[in-house]
Amino acid sequence: MRRIKALALLTALTLGTAGSPQAAAAPAPEPPSPVNRPAEVSALRVNTFERPASGSAYTRAAWQTDGWTAAWDEGFSSRSWIDGVNFHHNGSKSLRIFYPKGKIGPADSGAQIPLDLSSAREYYVSQWVRFSSDFSWGTTEFAGKVGVGLAGGAACSGGDPCNGYNGFTVRPIWRSGGQAAIYYYSMNHAGEYGDYLNLTNAAGAGIKWPRGSWVNIVQRVRVNTVTNGNANADGQIQVWFNGVSAASISGLRFVRNGDLINRAYFSSFAGGATASFAPANDSWIWYDDLKVSTVRSDICELSTGGC
């Protein structure tokens, strides 16, 4: 059994239905590693979904039993299921989330919960994801949020303008044909909704979420610094897909106050703001081996030997 299962049981955004995201500019070169940066204390959190009984809903109370706290949730009581029968990345269980035919938004599709974290300028999130073999990307428009992202402050999202005082969000999404992308709300976003950047491979080709197989996605977010109430353009987002760099965005301004990352935001639903984004058939996504940390070395999916 891989190393992550040895971490099992050690652990244990704000609501917004966004419409079509605005395309971001081409990615900037991957930022260099920080120099002479003080060592950080690891804040590793893990969830392998092995403790709960197979067939049970994974409610907010169940998250809390496993060491995660949140002020609210949506959809976990009615659209989550601990799967000990069908698919798992490791161990014997995983978390399955339901995206019903014809439904959009977190009230009727998927699930959301803003999981509390100790505030820090930088976090990594790693998760394993498996789309059902006939997963529907939408009806005539195509977009949806995938699994766990990161958020801070008031978690600006849902078409709100981000003014530097109402927080930020960064979440993985699917787009037309299953194109994988990172969707983010920062002070830089020019349109009504957040910006997105498609994930690409080394050759520049788009990366798609596969149906019917497990894939790993890791994201790193670093919040910008602030000088005399002014947001410095030094915020960063990086994404790795199956351990390979797939997106890098720098020069971001998320905040102009003291907000840092303080939530791992499980925010996953179909949409888009209109029924045209609804799945054409009942669809599911399985999640497993969630890891959240302030330290890259805790994310074994990014290490040379893997997990």
C-alpha cells in the first residue's frame, strides 16, 4: 500500500454559482524558487476517506470526526457517498459526489464545504479524481467546478468583483470536451466572472479530464504581499497534472489587506449560471487521497519517486 495510507486518520468556498469564466492571458514562465526563504512548519492535512462506513453519506459531522471543521456545507448530506464497492485510488474506499441530470449550482448539484485551515501565505492541495465513464460535461454549454480548491477572506466568487478586501478563490474546473483548467478570482479579473487558464502539456496541447480513470491534480497558491495598503503583483498559482507542470500564473494581486489562505474549499458542481450547463445524464466524480500542506515535500505526487 502506498505511503499515503500510512497517513490515514491523522486528519481526522463561499457559495457562488459562476457563469462562463473569462479566459486568462497566456501563462507566464514558471516563477523561480524563492531564495533565502525562511523554513516553514508543515501544516499537513490528509483525508483518505477510509474511516466512514461504506455506503454512508459523508456529512459535515463526518468531516469533523476526521479532523476537518467548517462553518457550513451544501450537498454532502444528499449527494455524497462513501464508496467501498466500486472505485478507490488506494485503500478500499473513496468519496463519490453526484451531479444529477438537468441540475446546476451547488444547491442542486455536487457539494461544497469550506474546510478551515491555519492561515498561511502559501498552500499546496493534492487530490486524486475519477470521472464516471459517461460523465456529461453539459448540455449546450460546458463548465463545472472540480473538487478542492483554496480560498481566503470572504472568498470572492460567483460574479463578485474582487476589490482586495473580499478575499479570493482558486478552483479546478472542467470546460468543453472535458478540458481541464484552473479558475480563479483575483483583483486582476476584468470580466464579470473569474479568469481561467487551460491546463496544457509540455507541447502546449490542452489537457483533458479523462473519463473512467484516476488522475492527480496538485495546485499551489501563494498570496501576494501588501505594502502600505497596496497589493504587490507577486501572487502566484501553479498546477501539476499527474506530477507534470500544467499551468503557471504569476503577477497576481489577490488582496490589499491581511487576508491569507485559510480554507481548503471543496466546491464542485455543474455550471455555469443557466440550465444549458446542466449534465445531459446523471454523472459522478470520485475523490480520494486528499492532501493539503504549506510544504511541497509533503506532497509525494510531486516527488521524484511519487507516492
